[in-house]
Amino acid sequence: MTIEKDTVDIWNTYGTHQITRGLQLPELDRWDWGIPKTGPDTKALGGVAGLHVLDLGSGLGRHAANLATLGAKVTAVDASSAQHQRALTRYPDHPGLHLVCADAVDHLRTADPYDLIYSVRSMPFLDPNRLLPALANGLKPGGRLVFSALHTNSHGAGPSNEVAPRPEILRLPGTTQDHPVNMWVLSVQLWEDLLVQHGLTLESVTAIASPTADNALSYRLYTARRPERVPSRPRTNTPPTPNTALGVGVIVYGPDGVLLGRHRRRTWELAGGTVELGETFAEAAVRELHEEAGLMARPDDVQVLGTLLDRVGNVARLTVPVLVTRWSGIPHQREETIGSWRFWPLIAMPQPLFVPSAQCLTAWNPALPLDHPRAHFQPYASTGR
């Protein structure tokens, strides 16, 4: 922020100088994006009538006032108190125009999102890594960002290939007094990379060059858009620390009771296991039932009852009880770890039951006389047997 604060101080010097001069500039007869009488005019913005628009770094406010006359509701923000005072004096009560003295990022963090944000030459005075995240969220989904940025200065120095500020010269009008001011003068590729990085899509880039051959000054006009859909991304590229176990417990219930198998660690339990990547709970249940007990069922024959959540040490255990009432085949051992599959009547189930199996059975039928650690059950639908 030190570089940007110094920039605001220099623009305060500029604004105070202009107030002292008392020069009255005319209203815009043609919109420009940095070099008078060159480049596209307001056509670059599209239709603005009825839009909520932000002018970023509005200075004297002439561009903002011009758009307001076209039917836009324009908020013009400038961090320089002197420039803001110039605009207030010139436009004390202009219909459709609201003048604000504030840091652009601070304003964007609290303002309602805009349909359109534009900036005439001002964006390079702010650190793009601080500004662009606020700009992206300051636009409505589908909203547009249009801004002009210095590309080649009048001495012929082209853009930088790194995201870092460099000194440029701000000359006070009517004097030979120069003020060095830091700016982010970036290549087109860097601007595109930054826009994409912060969730915006670059739509077009237009070159704006000086009409005289002896002046190397040029700008680039960027048009970007916030996508209609809101994206998501991981916080980091590092996978999270594993802390959750997710599995299904398959309640196969028929005339002879509920299907249970005996684990080699001497617990009786439902068929079930870990949900694999890309599976639905129903698909996982069908697969586990076949792999462990040899029964065939279809996902359409599976009723997902809800979720059970408890904790074992530092691991959150999420178990999904599912009910299967239609299947084919005869239960038999297919895995080394579990066998002795048979149907047990509800009034005489074997002991001890595996904790998650007991929790699944209680979630399905709360009247069953089963003891187990408490788990929070969130039902998905009616769990009637």
C-alpha cells in the first residue's frame, strides 16, 4: 500500500494544482480511452442505459457524467481528495452521478455488485493482485470490465514482463514540473493471465496508438467479463489431511430376517464398505453386497436411508445406511475377512455387532434392542420397513 499511498499523494498535488489554475475543461465531445481523437468511444462499453456502473479512478468526472447522460447510474470513485473535490465542484448535483472519495478496493468490498466497471487509464496505478480479486467480486455474474492501460510510454519504453511497478512521469499541466509515479505497465499476456487467475474472461484487446509518428505513446483497451457461473477451487494444491471415513452399511431384509456375516475379528456385521470415487451410495451398496456376500441387486432396489455421523479418535466416521428388499442369489463367503453369511431374525440377532452395523440397524428400526455409541442420524426420507 505504500506505493499506492504515494501515488494518491501525487494525484492530490496534481488536483490541487488544477484547482489553483482554475482551468475549466469543456465537456467531452468525444469519449477517449487515453489519447484524444483515437480509439473506440463509448461503443466499447455497449449499451449502458439502466446499468449500475462504476468509474474506477474517475478524476474530474467528465467520463462518468457523460455516461450518466446516457441513462446509466454511475458511481465515480477516486482516492484523491483533491481530484474528488474538483469533481464535486464541477458536478454538484448531476442526475445519475454519485461521486465517492475512497480507495477502490475498499469501495468494492462494501458496494453492491455492478453491471459494468470501467477505468480510463487508472487501473495501472493500483496493484493488480490487490485490485483484481475485489473487481471480480464487484461485478455481477455476467458483468463486464473495460479498462485502458498504458502499453508504451511517450519515450518508447514498452510493457514489463513481470507483475511489478515501475516509475513513470506525471507532469503538472502548464509547468515543466515532473513527478515520478509508480505504475503497473504490463504486457497483454500478463494482463490476460491476471484476469484469468482472478476469475475473469478476457474477450478482446484493442490497440490505441498516438496519431503522430513522432510519439510512441500507446494504450491497450481490455474488455473482460465475469462468467455467469460462480467457480470454485481448492485453497492450495496440497490435499487435505485425511480425517473422514465414508462407507455404506447394507441392510438386506426379507422374510427370514436381516443378513449378517461374521468378521474374522469376531464381530457380526452388515455387508458394506468404502464408497469408491465416482460411485453413488446405491452403487457402492450393490457392489459391496456382491463382493462380500455374493448377492445381486440393482441400484434401483436400494433405498438410501440417510447419514450417520460419529467420531473415532480424530476421524469423523460417516456411514450411510441403505435398505435392500429385492435381490437374487444365495449368500456365501467371497472374501477372506468375512463369512458365515445368514439371515437372522430381528428378535434374536447375534452378538457382538460391529458398531457401524448396529448404528445402521437402529437408524432403520429405532425399536431394535441394540446398544452402541451414539451417532447423529440425518434421515433422507421415510425409513419405514
